[in-house]
Amino acid sequence: MTSTFTPFGFRPSRMTGQGYNTAGMSEYRVSNSYGGNIFYGDPVALAGGNGGDIRQASVSTDYIVGIFMGCRYVDSTWQQPRWSRYFPAGTSSADGVIRALVLDDPEATFLAQADASCSAGVIGMNISMSVGAGNTLTGRSTAALDVQSPSPAGGPAMFRVLNVWDTPDNAPNDAYTILEVRMNQNAITRVSAS
């Protein structure tokens, strides 16, 4: 029974269909001195007007590129390469380029915790997320699924619920159910310019 609210962001689960789950990631950039933290498991969006840089997704209208899995940069103090599970706000790379690894496959699915109890009726619905502060000690996101106001399959929202995660300690109507979702508003597959 999932009775404690301990959100962990979006954890890679599998691929839809019969594709191999390679958990392949693409490299994106984060602006030098970007003002916000980006945690492992955070959905990220393109930072408009910054030449393809990414930022932490924050609103339900964002079209997300994928899920942040970590970054690398050159430490400005020691001039050494550094790999980090999260991007600390205000970090600058000595070479001017911060490289983020993002799981951006539109067919990937993710596990995330709901911010309230939900029934199996949420399967097939579109839902948004709630963003938490993240954990600077572990580097893990505290984003969760906002199940307070799901919308029908035609309504806009960041994620589509595929299933309730099938494990003995997780079930529909638990206090904070863990759900399997896929990216619904994906910047890679988006056709419309608006």
C-alpha cells in the first residue's frame, strides 16, 4: 500500500509496443548560470530563444523534450570534468557548455507517484504534474503527478496515464498511487507551431 507521499520524479520504466528499452538518451545544453535547479527525473522543456537550451518544465502547457537524467560540465574552480545527477542553479562550465542527458524517446514510459489517491478510472486520462523543490543531497526530483483534475483523452496535459504500476505494495485507491505514464505533450513529435 502506497501510503506515504515520497515523490521521486519520473523514473524510466519501459518502451511502448515491442521496442527494446535501451534507455537511450540525447545530449542537450543548459545555459551557463541557468537560475534553477534541474533534478534527476525532472521533465525538461526547451528554453525558448536560447538556441536549443533546456530548462525545468514548470507549467502544464509546456511541451516537454524528455526527462533529465544528469549532466556534465567543467568545474570552474578545479578545471576538471564533473558529472552530476542534478544541475545546481547558477552553475557555469569553464568551457562554456553544460551538457544535459535527457531520455527523450517519445515511446518511453515512466513511473511517477500521484499527489493524491486515484482509482483505476484515471487510466487513459491526461494529467499534469506538480513540481517540487527536489533533493540536493540525492539529486532526485520530487515532481509528482497532479491527479486532482485529470482530463479526458482529448484534453491537454503533459502526460497520459497508461496503467497503475503492478506491484504488491501499489494499488488503485492507495493514498498516493504510483502510475505508469508516457509523455503526451512532446516537443519532438509536436507538429503545430502553436
